Amino acid sequence: MRTYGDRCGIARALDAVGDRWALLVVRELLLGPKRFTDLRAGLPRVSPDVLAQRLRELEASGVLRRGSLPPPAASQVYELTDRGRELEPVILALGRWGSGEPANDGPLGPDAAVIALMTMFDGELEGTFELRLDGHAFALRAAGGRLDAARGPAEAPDAVIETSPGTLASVLWHGADPSQLAVTGDARPFLAAFTPPARRG
């Protein structure tokens, strides 16, 4: 295993999760387990061989583990360990920092879009919402100054919003018309609950 050979905690953390794609694998698993094919869909620019290698390394570091979905699916999935879930505030802080960098033309996947919402949440909203991004449902609960999210439908949501990740980002942070969103219920409090990124320069 490659190492920086430095006793500093930062260096030791990078020994575990500092390789290319490693933190993005963690990002993709923050909202729940995924199959290998689901990870590939969320990270379309990583090769299968590199992804498999990162998964092995993260498993060896105790960041994730392999599990199985219950029958009838019974598929192998990857999920974060308790140690891996401790990276959530790190990922969100890195997302806040990175939101000020110039945007590129890369894709924005559904999970990445939800993590971006958690990153830019302003803490004022209270309620439960369902977000459907490109056919993927997410339950979002805002309470006590934080936004929690999980894959799957929300129970008795205050509003349901259906759109694509790119359209949602355009509405929230680039002034696009909210009428582009398919909405059930009152989504105005939700749409006003996210701080636009502060661009550098």
C-alpha cells in the first residue's frame, strides 16, 4: 500500500482516501449502499479496473465493506462502515470549498446533486421533501439546522420535486425559471433554502 510516510494525521488520512476517485466513491456511498454498476453510473469517467482497485483499497482501509441486498435481489453492494461515514462532514466541507472553483462541463449525477444540497443548505428550513432526479427518489428531511438525505421515497412529504440534476442546479444557483421543475405541493421554502456558491475571483 502506498504511503506518504508522514506521521501527521492529514497524511495518514490521505494514505487511506487520497488516491484519485477515492473520495468520490465515498460521496457516492454517503446516501446508502450501491452495486458496482450503480457506482459506475455515478462515476462515468472512471474505468472499471480503477474503480475495482479503489474499492479494494477502501475496503482494506476500513472505509467501506461489501454486503448483500436482501432477497429477491441478493446483489453484492458496497457500503460505508462507521469509520467511512465519519467522512461525511469532510466531504461536505470539501464541497463547500470546491463550490467556489470554476465549474467544468462534467456531468452532475443524482447523488452528487443531493450532496451539493447538503453542502449549500442554509439551515433555516424545516420539513420533509421528496426529490426525484432522473428517476431516482431521495427523501430529504430538514430539521434542527441540518439537512439529512437518503435514497428512496419520503413519507408524507411537504412537496415532491421532479427534475434533472442539471436543471435543479440551474434553478437553485443560476437563476433559471422554477417552472421548469415538476412540483407537487409547495416547494418555495425548499427552493429558497440553499446558499449560492461564492465564486472565487
